[in-house]
Amino acid sequence: MHTIWEPKFLEPVGGFANSAGEWDQALAAMTAAGLGTLAVRGLHLAYYRRRGQPVRSDAGAPRWFTRHCRLVWVLTLVAVVAVNAANLKFAFYQIGVNAQSVLPLRLHVGLSWLVNIGFALWIAALLWWDYAGRPSSLGRNIGIAFAEAFASSVSAFSRILYLVHAAPYWLALWQERRRVRAPLVAVFVLLFVASVFAVFALRASYYPANADLGRNIKLEIPQLVVQRWVGLEGVLAVGSLPERNAALIVSAIAESPKAGADSLYQRTARSRYRVDDTGTFTFGSNAGPVAVLLFSGSLMIVAAGMALIVGVLLLTEAAAARWTGNPFLMAVAGAALANVVSQTTFFYLTAVFLLQLWVAIAFIAVLHRIRG
């Protein structure tokens, strides 16, 4: 598309001059990243082909959940509504908006996690436990998962969050697709469309630059379909640097997210987002892991870095399978982690998310094993 029709880039590309040589450099970097990814995935497939599928824990529901199923669901729904409503008011976790309320003991961090992915993981756990004892509950409970995805997406001002929370169920449901009915598909689609337009409306109210709702919808809807190639602009921007070396990649990996619009990548991309003097907003362009690794100037480091990243993702999925035996949890956790990794600009934030995800999976696994 870019070489034939030359549309505008969605994100800034720094000093990229659209030359054939620069496109070649970008293709080489992407190829190296792809080879590193494929190498680890190939080893992963070969390992399980010889060893067999990972051993899963007992898939049955814990007895405490079976006894108090209705109460647990009710409390969960109340918490989802209350926390997301509070997030709309106090902005614990909203895209582009700096946290407006700092709670004692840093409790706002926990609330942010619940909106981001915590509630989605918890509902995936409940859904699987309920399904183990009552297979007929599957359709209704997935509808609840879709409702949570809608609430989190709207309160977080995020158009992608609905798909991250809700879409993975279609992958996990493939073997049970005969149980899926048309109304459930309709609910999924309607809530997705409603979430996108609700986020547009909220952003028009909150973001100074997005005040023209009609114009934003007209411009951005097509971009959501064909221009959301996360990482492309990052590779082009970093590839256009006259010099890339070990010092740059060390700086990129170690850099604090507090640098915001003044960070190494934002300067490299020549981000068009201005620093907000009020301290209310922080906007920036996403680099993607390939672009960050490309600061090294070495295709070997790009390939090895992507191999390491994919290895960590696969190990996380294997741990979730072994500890919980829950395909819904694996699907939601995998989608969330893939979304975070693909948008990596600060490795620190990605590492924190990964640690939180491991803790959440371990917590659910412990609850699964409590039989009292």
C-alpha cells in the first residue's frame, strides 16, 4: 500500500525519506524479527510433538465456588460496575490520561490492573469453573464476559480493549462452536460497535484535540481498518537514524516511562504530540519491540531479542495451561500479553505487566486448588 498508493502514515516516522534503501533496511529488520520468532515457535512445536501436550491440572471447579456460585457472580458484577464507574470519574487507568487520584497504599494500581486485564482474567476463571459443572451456562456467562469487555473498554477510553477481553473466547470456543448461537455473535458485534463509538464520544469530551467528534469518526474509522500496523512506523523511524549502536539500545531498554514525550523513541520518531503543560495528559507514539531492538544496529540482536520475547510468551502460556487447565484464561491472558508486547515502547512497563500477569495466573491457580 505504501509503495504503490503512498498513503500518509498513521504515526510519525522521524527522518524516514521513503527511499528504496530505507525500505530495504526496514524489510531486513522485520525479516530478522520474523526468523527469530519462527525459530522459537518451531522448537516449541517440535518439543510438544515429541513430548505430547502439556499436562493440565484438574479442570473441575473448586467446591467453594460450586457452593457459592451465584454469590461469587453477583459480587463480581457489582465490582466490575463499581470499579469501572470509579475509573470514569477518577481516571485510575485511561489511555492518554495521567492518573488523577492516588489512593493510600497505592490501591489505585490494583484498580488500574482490574480495568486493564484483572476483571477479564477473573471472569474467564469463573466461566470455566461454571462450565465444568454446568455446560448449559456457557452462552450466558460468555455474554457476561462481553459486557465486562464493554465496560472496561469504555472506562479506559480504549478501542482495542474490548477485542482483547472478548475476542479470545472465539478461539477458545472453536471445539464447542456447535454451542454458539447467532444471538451471542450479535451481542459481541453490537457491543464492539457501541464501545468504539462510546470511546470516540468520551475522547471528544476529555481530549482537547479531539473535540470535533464527527471529524474524528470520519478520519479514524478507516484508519482502524487499514492503518493499524503497530510497529511499522517504529521500524521505519529507527531505521532512518544515521547511526545505531549498543549505547542506544541500552538507553532505549533502560529508559524510564516518566520520560514521556522526551524519551529516546519519541525524539527519534519526531513525535507530533506536544507536552501537556497541565500534566493531565501524556500522548506518544508506540515503537514496537522490533524498533526498540533495532536501536542496536544489529540484525542478530533483533532476531535474538524477538526469540527471547516469544520464548517468554510461550512459557507463560504453558504455565497457565499447567496451573489452571483453563482454555478461556489462556486465551484472554495470551491476547492481553500479545497486545502489550506488540506496543512495547518502554520495556520496563512490559516487564511489569508480565510480572503482574504471572501473579494473577498463580493466584487463580491457588484458588482452583482450594477444595474446602
